[in-house]
Amino acid sequence: MSRIRVLEMIDRPFLGGGQAIVLSLARNLDRDRFETSVCAAGGGPLEEEVRKAGLSFVPAPFGGKYSLGLTGRIARILRREKPDIVHTHGGIAGLYGRMAAHKAGLKTVVHTIHGIHYLHYRNLLLRAAYVDLERYCSKFTDAVVFVSAADFSEGRRLRLAKPRKLRFIRNGIDGAELQTEEFARRAAALRPALPPGSPLVGTIARLHRQKGVIYFLRAAAAILAGHPEGRVIVAGGGELESELRREAQALGLDRRFVLLGERGEARELLAGLDVFVLPSLWEGLPLVLIEAAALGKPIVATSVDGSREIITDGETGLLVPARDPAALAAAVRRLLDDPDLAARLGAAARASIPPRFSLEAMIAGYTDLYLSLAFPTKD
């Protein structure tokens, strides 16, 4: 039996959460059953990692802006590649990729929504327009996958697709990758040299409104008040970098609140933190929280849907209201001032969270979905 040809498509080539899922699928789907390739804008670390894994990378002209001609250009790529299944991830690839697959006459299309981000747009008319657009694209989509229970429930409520097309497959990670001696050596080499007892608090996040980094910045002075030699770091790039740098300087934090930019070794930086913070305004199902748990990190996160599915307040981390720098700072200082509590929460997170969000379960979910679409059973 010939292998099922799957094309995983996402727009941008950096290694964010959606890209990490694409890469995990490409690397870990059974190669006896599936021939998997990745399609995205070229020239970034995603392409490098795909090629390093010995897989095919298909460059696509995603440019971050809407383009009337992009659907046709993607359709030409799909006609050339002839995948059995096109699997799009995220908003831009989900829009153009699904319309292109329809235009190219491809029969099987899967789309994963890594958070229903447009529901958090300030413009109510724009929100409604995107809901209508998703309903339209779902007409030529065979399965729409949600990565969190909250988004799955919201997708049903909004009737984003027919009920028979809706699926729920949680994101997952390979926690064993974070436990090797080589990983530990790389992480130790990256931790900045600080005086003994000086904490390193940080986050790994895109510098986008969704991630709430501005509230973390505003909490930094209070966090560091009792630990003047400590540091607060942010690894990630994005559109808000200049604004954050200006505000950090205005608050007198420019040397203690450090923006590291986009970093390929983000997980190694995460491993060196004394407290991990995720100050998001909304989430799908954040992989970085699962990774922080796998590393046994004390965690402070905002109480938003995706994060609440991972963290239990007071048991595996601390949850605080979104957009509340004072609450964020108080929770971080509570962990810094109570090492026993921090150690207990970190240990509980490591023991309970990774098994519930495993790579194996995620791969099994998508494998079953692909096989059910490739070989449908008659009712």
C-alpha cells in the first residue's frame, strides 16, 4: 500500500507554537504510513529544522499581508505537489491554503485552529467577518481541529463548521527531549552569570498584544524590589519590541528587564529560569507552559482559557487575572520568597502535566484523523 502524502502548511517560518506542532507532526508521523512535507515561507529556522530531519520543505510566497493573487500561487504549488491531505495551521495558511486546495481540486483538507484569535479583536465588525470567513472556508474543509477544550466548545457554539467536522486534539510535547544531559549542558551555558541568590524570572513569547508582555514589564519593578541583583528576561521578537524598550527605559529598568529578541534556543533559556511567567490575554493551548512544567519550573500564568486547562491554581502553579501587573508581581514574589512553595509547585507540575499533554497522544490523534479521512468507512 502506498504511503499517504500529507502536506503540513503554515505561513511564517519562525519556531512559534504552531510551527512547533507542524514540526512535531512532520518528524513523528509513522513514515511507513505517511510521506510528510512542510510548506511555509522559506528562509527561517522552520525550514532548517525540516531539512535537518530529512524531510521535504516546500517554500510558499506567504508575506504576512493579504494578497488577491496568493490563492492562485498556492494552488499552483499544490497541483505540483499533489498531496493526498493538505493540513493547514493558523489563520493565514488556513485562509489561503484551504481556498487554494479547493481551487486545485484536492479532495482532503484538514485545518487546525491554534486559538480563535479573532474573537479577541477590538473591532466587533472584524470579529464577525472572521467568523463568517471561517464558516465559508469550512465548507471545503473535511475536519476542523481545536487544540483546547474551551476553543472546541466555542467553535461548536459559533457553528464554525458542521458538527461532524469538528475535532479536539490537544497539543503535546516530548518531555524526554528536555531531560537529556546534552540539553542540561546547553541550558547551563546560556544562563547569565548573576550573584548568588539573585533570581532570573522570564517568559518566552511573541511580542504581540496577545501575550501581555507589557503587563509583565509593568510588574518587573515590584518583582525586583526585593531582589535588586535579579533579572527579568523576555525571549521573543515581534511588533511591540520598540514600545517595550521605550517603556523599560522610562521605568528605569532597561538594564534589568532584558529583551533578548528571537532566539533559537528558547527552551534552553526556559530551563535556566527560577520562575516562568506567561502573562497572556488569551491562549489556545500554550506549548511553552507544558514545556515549563516538564522542566519542573515554578509557574505564574494568567487565568485565561488555554492556560487554565494546563495549570491548576495552587497545585501546579499560580494563576492571576490578566492585565493586572500588581497581581502578577505579587505571585512571582510569593514564589521567590517561599522556595519550598516554588519547589512543591514545580515538582507537581512536572509529575502531572506532561503525561496529560504528551506527544504520543497528539500524534495518535492526528494519525487516526488522517486515516479516517483517507479511508472513510461507509455508514
